[in-house]
Amino acid sequence: MAGASLGARFYQRIKRHPGIIPMIGFICLGMGSAALYLLRLALRSPDVCWDRKNNPEPWNRLSPNDQYKFLAVSTDYKKLKKDRPDF
């Protein structure tokens, strides 16, 4: 086992202890979900500015009916009216 690669050692450990297979699955699912949520925050959030030359203040370009929250429990964004001035 000293000269075996990391994948071979992992496979041997899984064969010896099959009870850790669900744990590995849930850990991978959690890490994947966290990565996708961070990607969504980076691409969809109005607080993140990737292009400072063409769009220095991206939060000013949002219309009142843009939903940027992940979950809106009681707010219907389609019925909101504009109540702020244009800059």
C-alpha cells in the first residue's frame, strides 16, 4: 500500500468500509451546492461589479421588478412600481 496511488488507496478504503459511501456522496453534494450558489452570487448579485468602465454602479440599473434575491417569500416583484429617481 506504500507505493499505491491516491485513487487506489481510496478505492481500497471504500471496499473495506462501504458505510462511508453515503457520507462521501453527501459531502460532494454539499460542496457542489455551495459552489453553484457562490457562482450564482458572483454572476447575478447587483453588489458585484465585474466591469467598472462600462457599468460602474450596477445597482442603479435594476428596475423595481427585478428579482435578485434567491427566495422571495411574500414579495411579488411583478407588481412593484418605481419609487426612486433616475441617476
